[in-house]
Amino acid sequence: MQLMNYINGNFCPQASGKWITNLNPATGEEICKVPVSNSKDVKEAINSAKKAYPNWSKNTPHERAMWLDKIANKLEEMFEEIAQLESMDTGKPISLSRSVDANRSVANFRFFSEMIKGMEIEEFEMKDATNYVIQKPIGVGALITPWNLPLYLLSWKVAPAIGMGNTVVCKPSELTPMTADLLMRAVDEIGLPAGVINLVHGNGIETGSSLVEDSDIDFVSFTGGTVTGSKVASSAASSFKKLSLELGGKNSSIVFADCDFEKTIAGVVRSGFLNQGQICLCGSRIFIEEEIYEDFKNSLINAVEEMKIGDPLDEETDLGALISKEHLKKIEYYSNLAIEEGGVLLTGGVPCLPKDFENGNWIAPIIVEGLSYESRCSKEEIFGPMVTLHKFKEESELIKMVNNTRYGLAGSIWTKDIERGRRLSESIETGMIWINTWLHRDLRVPFGGVKDSGVGREGGRWSLGFFSEAMNVCVKQE
Ligand code: TXE
């Protein structure tokens, strides 16, 4: 199977004739060939978005929201196909790709449709004048997405971007292109005006960078690794492109002795290992109050060892495969580093799986203890099924340890003392904190991080703000 770009309402081949082979992470078998688009393809896609912009941006917000509803309806019809493709492409369990990926992809379009329908013009009265603020579209946007939550993250950008009147060129991860292709089939089938959404497949070096560098791109919304984010930021900066960066994380799960023990074990396991730990919000460093440290550690090991690792398409599977051989090597590197840094591996390693999976990218979840909070393993983003355990006594020492990382995306606090949880939240250098829960998302709230975790916020009105330009009109009274 060979994928195609989607430009100006047509599926079309890439100019270069070059391909990347997309492999199934669980089996190592080929799924499809992915086009490597070059600057010529990228320019064509941008020109198509530019051509579509004047008419599309003239639609009323309500008219555009109706298109978002049509896309949501179409995706809902394709729900099971989204789940199957996502599971095959990423190696994640089918139960997860149904409940999270397919579900949220539909929900993102519905949510932004409702938000846009409910938008109001803000007014500021003066003694002798009235100001009103209108949110105008920006122009043509580049939407660049990673491999861990492919359609979930793409739809999170496409819906508010086109809903606010922009036209876009999408560049999904070359490792997981299948559901971006599905989204193009969906918009094609519903007859969305040509050029409003375009898609170029390809790698970062050739396709992604040509897109970001192009002078006809007005804004860039990027989700991916911090190193790539920094490159994207520097190439966008020279022409003052509006920029949103959602980057990596090294998030803490903080467990106090007064927590609800069973619920906290379940929550910390979920936060550490959902999607094989390949979510920027995952809690990969677990700080446990000294008096319950041993009990908590032992229960955590039991809970992790009970998780079922294997066939992503099996309904009972809890943990699937890692995205790629390179990524598996990265996790193996960090698990060796943990030992070099003085840590003890409490569980994890090579799982025993049927022959069908011998060429896949598999590792059983790893728990490490005994590392200093200053070790590389407890500060750097690993982005896989590996967590480090740390003991704490005092709150002041805890804050110092938690903030000792370049990342600042999310975190969770587990305690019955909600006042303490709220107080502590404010001392943590991060964009989001959950108390007694994790990844409990209200789509209206701001999403994003501080420090190396990114620039800007998306979600709810923050997305509407990013994907538009606020313009003030001041009318002097007679
Ligand atoms: O992501 P990249 P990679 C972290 C995680 C992971 C690391 C690297 O730690 O190990 O990042 O992952 C496109 N100009 N996260 O290498 O490279 C690329 O084609 C423009 C956290 O897979 O950041 C893809 O579409 N685009 C993250 C997208 O950027 C470029 C999720 C992301 O790829 C480009 C994934 C360039 N120069 C990984 N280079 C999260 N925040 O959730 C690459 N791309």
C-alpha cells in the first residue's frame, strides 16, 4: 500500500518518488510506504491553502462550525477503523485506541464546533467610546504532529485552526501516517472545499523543515520532541510566525502517606505506563513519602507485573509495543544508564511473547529505585515504560527535587489533604497539576507547559486565541 499527499482536494503522488517504509511496531511487518515530500510538494500544498483562504475565511464562524460537525459525524462513522489503524500503526492496545484516540478525535471536532458557535465579541466600554474585539483568522498554518497520539493530536489542531477561518497544511509523523490519511478521506467524502485542509507526508528534515521555513506560512502549531521544537522555533522566528510548541515532559507523581492507597496505586500505574509511557504527560518520576515507601513500592511492583503485555489487537492487552527500534534502543540505553548511575531495577526487561512478535519493539515496564534526584534518568525525558522511585520526608526537599528538571509540563499529587495539594501545586514549575487523578481532561482548560516543555497554551479559548488574531476596534461616541 502506498499513501498519497492530499493537496487542493486531490490525492496526489509526491514529486521526489522517494518513500519511507512504515513498519508495524508489534510485528516489524510493513504496513505501507509513506511518501517523502520535498519543497516542491510543500509549496504546492501551501499554494493550495493560500488559494482557499479568502473564501474560507469569509464564512461565518457558525458556517465553519457546521463543517466541523460534518467532519465529526464522518469520523464517528469511521470510529472502529480509526481504532484499528491507530493500534496497528502505533503498537498501542486496541482498547486504548478506542477509548482515547478514536473517541477524542471525534470529540475534538465536536468540542471546537460548540465553542465556535458560542463565541461572543468582547466589548470594553469607555466613558466616550466602545471597544470591541474581533478574532480574525491568521492565514495559512503548518500543523506538525508526533506519533504517540496521531489523530488525537492532529484533530486537536485542525479543528480550531480551520474553525477560526484559517487554512492549513498538515505534516503528520512519518512513523504513524495512517489516520492522517483517514482524516483526508473523511474531508474528501464530505466535500470540504478544496485547499482548506492539505496534507504532506514525509520526514522532518525535508518535509517538516520546508514547511516551517516557507515565507507563506503564517503560523505553526507543533507537538513533538524538545530538540525538534527548538529547531522549529528558530526557523519560525526569523519571519515572526505565530508559534505554539507542545514539547516533552518529565512529570512527577507525588504520593503522600495519607493518600487513598489503592486508588493511588492504580492512578500512578496508569500515569506511568499508559500508552507504554509514551505520552508527554506520563508521570515517570514517583516521589513517595518515606513512611509508606516500602509498602507502596511493593504494591506498585505487583500492579505493574500484573499488566498484560502483548498483542495490541487483543482486547485484554494493557501494554503494547514501542513505536520503533530506535525508540526501544533509547529505553534500553536509559535502563542501562540507571544501573550505571547506581539504581536498582526492581522489575522489567525483555517480555516473553509468541513468535509472531519476535521482530517487534517490546520491553516490559521498568521500575528503578535508588537513584539520586539529580541523576540523568530522573531528570531527562525517557518517554517510555520506565519510572524512577524517590523517597521524601519534608515538603521543602520535595519541591526542590520535583523542580530539578528542565521540563515543566504536568504532574499529579495524591493526598487526602486537598489544601496541601493545592498549596504544593503552586510551588511546582509546571503547566498542569492533577490532584488525586491524572489525565482527567476538560477540553476547556489551558494545556501546555513551562521551561523546556513548550511555549504557549492550547485548549478551549486558548486554542481559539492562538489560531486567530485579536483585533480591537474603538468607536468614539458622538
Ligand atoms: O519526535 P520529533 P521524535 C519526545 C520523546 C521522543 C523525542 C523524539 O522524548 O523520544 O521527542 O521523538 C517532525 N522541522 N516526544 O524524533 O522529531 C516529525 O517528522 C519540522 C514528545 O519522533 O519531535 C514529526 O512529524 N518538523 C512528544 C514531528 O516533527 C520536524 C511526542 C515530531 O517529531 C523536524 C513525540 C524539523 N526539523 C516525541 N524534525 C510529545 N510532546 O508528546 C522532525 N519534525
